[in-house]
Amino acid sequence: MGLLQDKYKEYREPQKYMEMGVYPYFREITGKVGTKVTMDGHDILMFGSNAYTGLINDERVIEAGVKALRQYGSGCAGSRFLNGTLDLHVKLEKELAEFLHKDEALCFSTGFTVNEGVLATICGREDYIITDERDHASIVDGRRLSFAKQLKFKHNDMEDLEKQLQKCNPDAVKLIVVDGVFSMEGDLANLPEIVRLKHKYNASIMVDEAHGIGVFGKQGRGVCDHFGLSDEVDLIMCTFSKSLASIGGCIAADKDIINWLRHTTRSYIFSASNTPAATAAALEALHIIQAEPERINKLWNVTNYALKRFREAGFEIGDTESPIIPLYVRDAVKTFEATKLAFEKGIFINPVVPPACAAQDTLIRFSLMATHTREQVDQGVDILIDVFKQLDILK
């Protein structure tokens, strides 16, 4: 046994929950992911997916991926920088740039590597990266890789953001980075106020639209469009693994920023390019979102119905304004117990515990798709009422 093995043999936190019978992770799904999934041989209602538009099972998206697989093969065996750029990649980038109201876009193999690579590259040693304390882990890791000076402000606290901006050299680049929709709590960044502070302190803004695309704004263009502030946001990031029913991500900005990132971002240059099937699927999903605004209307109808039912039942759901509905438990063990009991009663939900949240903020994350019905929401809410009462979380 070496030192490395000795270091980790005492790590038994997952095993503790396994022994309690409440370990909730890595459950196997044996079919397509929709509002219902098959797990452990049973049909389960899915309220733990980020497929907000419900396009993950759309035959048009599937067929686009199959067609690309036949035309281009299973992969490119190289990076975009060298032998891995297809005309399909370029077409998706051009359409995403137009969709996001930017000069150009750059597609990466995952959303995580967008934030990781862009933030590691975009600011230098004399610059500043200023992040919300609840930004996604990919933003956290990206800023850690950067040589820039790093500041953090309290969640959506604009007074604290201003205090951080006041600490900065007025002549240095100051990049404020926020999630458009915060992925655990479901609330929105206070973008109008962030833009006001941008102008006051000569800063720049990057918004992660992972959970905003396909949900907010005209034709699902995101939170920046929702607020009418796309032109004020310098960099817009989005992922394909949620509303675009695929895998990958992009960054959109003016042509000079994209030119820099295209030739310097390590997670772009040194990663294999996205597969043809995934690229074609994302492109088709983008077309459908723009052509079918009723899909987003359906998402909001079922979201508003679920919010109403949870509030009337007395759940603590915080400040969510999105299809992400946090059901606060504020106890890690009870969060796992609630997840297990809900699964046994027929619904899949996500437990959120540290490091995804503070220890005192553990919650159940209930998320919706455009393809959910009111009847399915009723079933989910009724089960969770029973579970939360059983665990003495809901009075």
C-alpha cells in the first residue's frame, strides 16, 4: 500500500450513506430520458432533468444525430485547432452567434470546459475576475486556473458587488461573471443592476446561460435577452446538454474576443472536437426552439402551476423564478432520506448537499420540462407532501 492509497483509504463518506440505505447517486436508467424513465425495472416520474424544452426524445433531434453519424462517422479524432473542424461545427457556431446577438461563437466539447477554459484565458495577472459566491463549479474552477486577481461577492448582493469593484484598479480589466439562472436555487442574476455597475466602474460582464437558454427571452434566447441586455453583456456562455438536448457548449462575444479565445484557450485547443452526432442534434434543437415558441409556453404553464402548488402546500422554495424549484430541507441526512422515499413512491428528484450548497441550505431540486403534464406535477407534489410530512420537514 503506497502513500497515495493511504491518503484515500479513510475516505468513507459515501459508504456511510450506503450503509444507511439512502445513497442516491449513479442510479442506472435503462431507456430514453423523458418525463418518465425506467430505473430498477420500474417506471419513475423524472423531476431531476435539465431537459427544459423536452427535446431529448424528439425524433427530429434523434434523426439529425443519426444522419450526421452516417455522414461524418462517430468522431473527428482530433481537436478543432487541427483536424477536428467540420462544416457542421462552423454552421452551429454561426447560428448560435446570431441567436445570442453576438459577432461570433466558439463551440466546445462540454459546457464545463467553456467556463474552465475561457476564464483561465480571458484575464491576465493585472486584471480582476469577480464572481457571485453561488456561481457554478465550472466558473469556480476556471477562475482558479486564471492568473487574474480574484474577488467574490455575496449572492446577488449588489452592494457587496460594488464594494468588490471599488477594490479594483480602475485602469485594469474587471470581469464580472454570473450565472443567468442559478442552477440550484433557480433565481436570476440581477442583470440590470450589474449592467449599471459595469458602466459606473468600467467593467465587463460574462453570463453563464446554461439554464437560461430555451427557458427565458424571445425564442428562448436566455436571461440576457429576457432583460433586453444582450448587447450589454460582453460574453455569453451556453450549454447544449440542457435545452439543446445534446452535449457541448459555446461562448459568444465580439469578433476580437473570439479571435483571442480561439487561439489561446487550452480546453478548446487541446480537447477533441464535439462529435458529429452531438453537434447535429444541438443544431436541430436550436432550430426547433426558434420555430416552436409554444414549447416554451408549455414549460412556463407547467412551471407556474408547480410553483403555485408547492407554495400552497407550505414548502420553502426560496426566490426561484424558473423551472428549477428548490425544496429546502436544511439537513443532509433528511435530504437523502427524502430522495429515497420519493424514489420508492415513484419520482426521481435530485438531492443537493455540500459542496453544491452550504451545509445549512441542503435541498431537493425539483425541475420541469415542457413535456410534463399537470397530472404528473400533481403526482409529484402529492408524493413530496407525504414524504416531507413523514420526515417532519413540512408541518
